[in-house]
Amino acid sequence: MARTGLEALIAAHDSLRVIQTDASLPLWRRVEDGRAEVLVVAVDRQAVSRTLRELARLPRPPATIFLTDDLRAVRTSEARRAGVLAVLPRGATASELGAAIEAVAAGLIVLHPEGVDALLSPSSLPSAAGATGETLTVREAEVLNIIAEGLGNKEIAARLGISDHTVKFHVASIFTKLNAGSRTEAVAIGVRRGLIMI
């Protein structure tokens, strides 16, 4: 998406205003005055890691939306450290981008449906090391996200096609790995660590 196209998409929303578009300036110069509530960055696959490192070095990175053609190139743990709260494809519609900007400005995390598989792939899951130093498995991360929806063990078992006993095993393992004493505490820890999509 060209910069002018991005500006036009943002300008289509009355509540949004573009304050800086000079791509020739280093990223830190574009946001140093602190006026930007939300930073929208369109990056190609090769620039994702470099841009995330640049953002992470900012004293207070603004809430950031990444637009990229390769959603898998954005590693969840790196992105969260850099203030990235939304990852959308470059082909996102004006309404998707407008909704993402408003949600991110409110502190919410936004993930385009095309990015769900990328987020839940084992290579992109953030470290969930707790007191034991172990990380959550892909299935445990999936169970934790379903717990966050408020479902009980029987509903989780039905959704995943596994036994109640297996769900109990996963829940106990999640509690141990996250050093959580309850489902609510496990969800709170999961949200803080970027393990749960809100």
C-alpha cells in the first residue's frame, strides 16, 4: 500500500488525523515529539526485524500497527516488546484499518484473521516461561485462549475433541508453568505476556 493510499484511508475517518508521513526520517524522529497516539508502519518482510528493533529502542514506543504482506514474519514476542498492538495485511480495507487504529488507541490488541495461524504457530509463540522455566506447548496455549473465553473443562474438551481428563492435565500444566493459582490468574498472566488474543 503506497503512503498516499494509506493517508487517504486514514483521512476517510473523521476522528483520525495524519501527523507525520516523511519516510526519509528515521523512525525515532517521526515519533519523538510524542504527539502520535498510534503509529502505522507499512513494512516489507525484510524490514520487519529491523523496524521492530528500532521501535523497541524508543523510550516510549507509541501503540503501533504493522502492515505487511507476510504476517508470519512478525514474531509475537518481539512485536509486543516494540509496542506493536496490531498486525494487518497491506491489503487491509479502509474500515479494517480505521477500526484497528481506534482499537489500538484504546489499548486493545488487533489481529487480522489471516494472522491467527501465524500467531499460533509454534515458531511465533512468545515464551511463556514461568517459575519452572518451561514454555507452554501449542495445545496449552490453545487451551489458555479458550479458558480466556470463559469456557469450562467440558466445553474445552468438546471444542478440541479431547477428553475432560486431558483438559484437566493441560490446565494443571498451564497453572504450573505460569505459576498461577487460578484460571483467572492464568488468563491475567497470559494477557500480560501476549499469549492471549483479546
